[in-house]
Amino acid sequence: MSQPVPRLGSTPSPWRMDGTPIVTVLLASALPTMLPLIAQAPTLPPLGLLMFVGWRLLHHELWPLWIAAPLGAFDDLMSGNPLGTAIFLWCAINLAIELVDTRLYWRDYWHDWLIALTASAFFLFGGLGFVHHFGSGAPVSLILPQILWSALLYPLIVRVVARTDRWRMMA
């Protein structure tokens, strides 16, 4: 089935251009709460963060730096983390990606994959540090499957982001 070709001179809706990335990140943050999955330990990777990093690495000019705070707040509300955990960590990750963007002259797929894996590991270890601060005794080995799943699912996330971006740009 062929996709519709945008008409010459037509532009996509501003709601579609600006809202699609935000909605996909919000849906990815809410997805683990919608799945009928019962587990004794967290196994799903931070899907919202991976989607956020995917959009950020695909289009660095798409969002201002402060967008990580409200998206992180929504992720905190959906995941049940202490409020402020994802806000702080997503902002730190966004600033680190901005620093990497200014330092690297070019990036390829493997750089993006390494950046996303590092961001995911930083988020998971940082979240573990936050809950340890509040009195939890969870072992570090608890987040290792999440880091592994993050590494394995990032190529799928990039494909979803690219396909969604192609739909977003059509008029």
C-alpha cells in the first residue's frame, strides 16, 4: 500500500508537528502501567526515557532544554518514583546530551545507541540512589535486567520514532 504524497506547498499542522513527539513520550511513560504484567521486581526499561532520548537524538532542535522537567514529572507520576526523581535525572540527561551534541562533530547509529544506553543506566542507577536515600534496601542487581532490556529495545524505539516522525512531517 502506498503512502499519500504531501501536496506541493502544503505544511503539516502545528499541533501535529509539536504535539506528536510529546504525546509519544507520554504514552511510552504510561505504557508500563497499562500492560497486564505482574512481576516481583522491575523488568521493563524506562520506556519514556528511551522515547525521549530517541526524539532528542533524532531532532536536537525539536525541544527546548526545559521540556525534560514536565515530561519527567509525568514519568514520576506514572512510574511511582519519588516526585522529582525523573525531573532531575531527565534534565541532567538532556543537558549531557546537549553537551555531547556540541562536542561531537558527527554521530552515527552506534554513538546514539551508546548515548541512550548510558542515559538509561544513569537514570536507573540515579533512581536507585534516590530510593536508597529514602530508606529502600534494594540491591543493585535489581536494575541489571532493565539495563539489558534498554540496550535490546533501543533499536525498536528508534524505528518507532523514525516512523512516527515521517508521519508527523506529512501534510
